[in-house]
Amino acid sequence: MKILVGYDGSAESRNALEEAKKLARALSAEVYLFTSVEGGQHAARQVYEGFEDALRCAKQDLADAGIPCEGKLSAQGLEPGEDMVQFAREIQADLVVIGVKKRSRVNKLMFGSNAQFVILEAACPVLSVK
């Protein structure tokens, strides 16, 4: 089984990782960590380094727990939700786990939501975690 986790080091993504760890242990699953860099290759180098550090720490956390994992940092220039859905299809993920921020309906309507896009467009079940 393959569990894909949207991970950027934020509190929401750390919560998603914790849920994915529980599921991975129970289901003997492999975890794929995924970060999409907004702005693609035009993003500042320090943004990449921050995401690389976050992925490295999360991979170590999973390794320490005995959970097989892989990490991917994507800079295709797509919206993060679109990028994640595409990667989920590529690896044939069985489940996507994403952290969500509590936002007002007006804020979601005006700015959209990557989590909402993933929930609606992913080809597999999606678990959203607050």
C-alpha cells in the first residue's frame, strides 16, 4: 500500500504525517512525502532549502519508526494541489493524507484551496487532517 502525504513542514502537514505514520504501521504501508514549490524554478533558493530540510527531517522521523518512505520535492510550476494529484497518479497512491487549515468560506472562495482541489480531483481516497 502507498500513502502519499503532502508535507511542507507546517503544523498542518506535521499532523498529516502523524496520521500517516499510524496508518502505515497498521497497514504495513510505504509513505511518500511530497512537497510542491509554488513558483517552480523561479522560487528563491532559500525556499528550496527550507523544504529540503523539512523533507529530510520527516524522512528521518519515518525511518526511525521503521516505516519505508520516499520524498519528492517538485518544482514544475503547477499549483500545489494540481502537482500533488499528478504525483499521486504517477505513483498509483492508495491514499492521500493532507493537512488542512481552518479558513472561512469567503477566504476559500476568493483564494481557492489546494486541499479542496486534491479532495475533489484525486483518483484515490483522501484523508484530510486538521
